[in-house]
Amino acid sequence: MAEVTLVDIEKTFRDNTTVIPNLNLHIEEGSFTVLVGPSGCGKSTLLRMIAGLETVTRGSITIGGRDVTDVEASQRDIAMVFQSYALFPHMTVARNIDFGMRLAKLPADQRQAKVAEAARLLHLEELLDRKPAELSGGQRQRVAIGRAIVRNPGVFLFDEPLSNLDAALRTKMRVELAELHQRLDTTMIYVTHDQIEAMTLADCIVVMNAGRIEQVGSPMTLYQRPETLFVAGFIGSPKMNLIDGLIAEAYGATTLGIRPEHIDVSREHGDWRVTVRVIEKLGADSFAYVDSEQAGAMTVRLPGDAEMATGDTLYLTPRPDQLHPFDADGRRLPDEAIRRRLASLSLV
Ligand SMILES: Nc1ncnc2c1ncn2[C@@H]1O[C@H](COP(=O)(O)OP(=O)(O)OP(=O)(O)O)[C@@H](O)[C@H]1O
């Protein structure tokens, strides 16, 4: 188990594109940290630099207190699991898991015990004699994780390990990964562009945008208190409503955010009169996509059994304590700004 610290990291590729200008990050020992952000923001590059598969242009990386900036990947006390599994097709599951330990010339009895332990942890006991082609996608990914586990690394690195799996299997593997982290209690750093994966797996999320860190925090902190407009729009599904114009200005903001579940809905009265454009029924909840003259297009959460139809008129009232005000640079305004405004409206 080890902590990871990145200081003043810059990455410029040989063609002179700077993908990461200057990044500082401390990853706690034993944490499950998820790097999340849109395609091309530099998540994989950052992970590969921690792994030692990519050099850093400037700055330093320490793992478990040891400066590994110029240390080879194999000597960094890490194990990496890729999206593509990278299994040897001609070897059995047991041989695949055993491979690194054979190379390292560990004694046979020790290797056997470790393969058996990994197989037990990952529910692979019945499959040890099969070849990768005889396994499902989820089972192959478990073998790849098994190969990482037997190395007993201080840090596990995962690069979008579930993105080749179908939705049902992804959910199952997500739960298994969370359990694995609880059992092993090892630092895990996980790259994904899927914010649901980030919210459910992480105890710490790092939101990246164009090579910079937007915010670091627990899933609920990012959800309840996004510090930037980018994080507000990125975390949460369906997305937070972001309202510009006069309504935002009335709160001293350039943009006002309100989540679909934080809007009270009435048929008789409220702040904004809206027309229902589309209703999406998901069972437990429904989402209404509505249009209003004052606030533009918005999404509102309703109970699953709400009787509602396209063209209906509704009145919406945002909950005052759930508003997120942002300035013209996309930075969150201090709470006092909104409290003052609400006080002047006698809402609090
Ligand atoms: N070897 C390279 N040379 C030049 N540019 C590169 C190289 N590798 C990656 N890049 C660029 O660096 C940027 C970040 O890539 P990276 O793979 O880290 O993004 P990502 O956030 O992981 O994206 P995705 O979610 O699509 O995998 C991209 O613009 C990419 O084109």
C-alpha cells in the first residue's frame, strides 16, 4: 500500500503539443481515486506517467515516499490493468496469472499458492484450465486483474478496464472491483470517462479538463458543491440545469445551476411557467424535459407514477438552498452572495 504524489508535472509530446501544462496531485494511501474527464483531457497520459510507460517532461513522481520519476516501470511497485486485457491467448488462465511470477523465478509452491488465492478472490477457480478465447469479457478482465494481484503491488492502476463490457456486466464488475478494494485495502488509481463509474467506485474523484485539474473531492462533495461550471455540468446524470441571463443575474451570477431533483413542481403555481416537451419514464423516477420563457430548456425529476403528458403546463420552483451560482469565468460564487439575494427576496 502506497501514496502517490505528483509535483509540477508537465507533459509535452515530441510534436510539441503540451497535454498537461502543470499538475499537482496527492493520492492518499489506500484510497480508490478515480481520474475522470472528457476524451482527450489527459487522463490516460497521467496514468501512464505514474506507471512509467510515459516519461514526464518536467516535475516529479513519488510512490510510497520514493522518487520514481526516472525509475523503470517494472521497478515502481505498481501493476496496471488495461482496457484490452492483454492476455496471452495460447496460455491457460492459471498460466496467464502465473506468468509474471515465473519470469521473476519465484519458487513453484509460492506461485501456486498465489494463483489459488487470486482465483479465489476473483471467482476464477473453475476456469483455471481454460484459454482466454473460452472466457467471457468479464472473465477475461478478471484474469487480467488476477495477474496484477499476484504481484502484490503498492498501487494498482486501471485504464478504463470495463469499457469493453456490456452494460449489465459493467455493473457487476463495478461491484466486484469495489469489494476487491475493500479486501485488498491497496491504493487504486482508476481512469474512466464514465461519471457513474467514478461516482460509485471512488472515495476520491479527480475531475480533469484539458490537462488541468478542475476539482478533487469525494463523490458527494463534487455533486453537492461543484467549484466550477465544468464540474457542475460533468458530474450528475441527468445533467444539472444551467440557466443564464436575467434569472442568474438576479442572483448576482452569470450562470445559475439547479439539479433536476431540486425543483418543486406544481400544476397551479410556482416561479417559472413551463411546457412539457418530453416525458421519460424510468420506473422509480420520471424525467420531464420542459421549456420555459424565463429559464429556457430544463430537466425536472418527478415521481415514477406522475401523471403527465407532452404539452402540459407546469409551474417550477427551485429550492433556494440548492442553487449553484457561477461567475463569468465559471467559478463558484461564495454562498453569501446567494444568501444575500435570498434575504432580499425574503425567501430565507
Ligand atoms: N504519443 C502522443 N503524441 C502526441 N499526442 C499524444 C500522444 N498520446 C496522446 N496524445 C494526445 O494527448 C491528449 C490526451 O490523451 P489521453 O489519451 O491522455 O486522453 P484521455 O483523457 O485518456 O482520453 P480518452 O478518454 O479518449 O482515452 C490527446 O489530445 C491525445 O491526442
